[in-house]
Amino acid sequence: MLTLSLVTQAVHVLASLIVCARLTVRTASIVRGGLWLYGLFILGAVLFCVVLPVSLVAFNVDKDAIVHAFPEATGVVAVAFLGWVPAFAFAGLVRRAVAYSA
């Protein structure tokens, strides 16, 4: 279950980065790209730290397995306070890369 959790989270982060990069390039706006990525980070944190573990408890999955698979119980708070830093940094890097290549 831990492997599935990590793979799913990695896919979510990768998809979020792709969405942010495409939006940043299309709109030429670091603010829009950064806000989208920040929102997707928070959505992922809420899904993987709150919604999914609660859903697994509802399906009678062993609580110890859930705790080991989802150790980041406080991840939502950390992403809410610090997630904007990498979000806007990534959007800025995408914007600079596009400007540099043009």
C-alpha cells in the first residue's frame, strides 16, 4: 500500500507540474501558473492526507496499514503554509526558460 501511495502521489505532482507549465506558457503569467500549481498542491495534500485515509477506514482497511502508507498526516498544513514557494518558483523557471529559448 505504501508503494501505491507514493506512486499515486508522484503521478499527481507530475501532472500538477505539467498543468502549471502549460498554463504558464499559454498565459505568459507566472501568477496564474503559480496559483494553479499551489491549488493543485493543496488539493493533492487534502486528498492524500485526509480524504483517502478516511475512505480506506470506511472500507475497513487495517488502520496500521493506513498509518504506514500515509505517514504525512500533517501534510495539508505544511503545503498550505509553504507550498506557494515551490509553486511560484517553478512557474518562474518555466517562464524564464520560455523567454530564454525564444
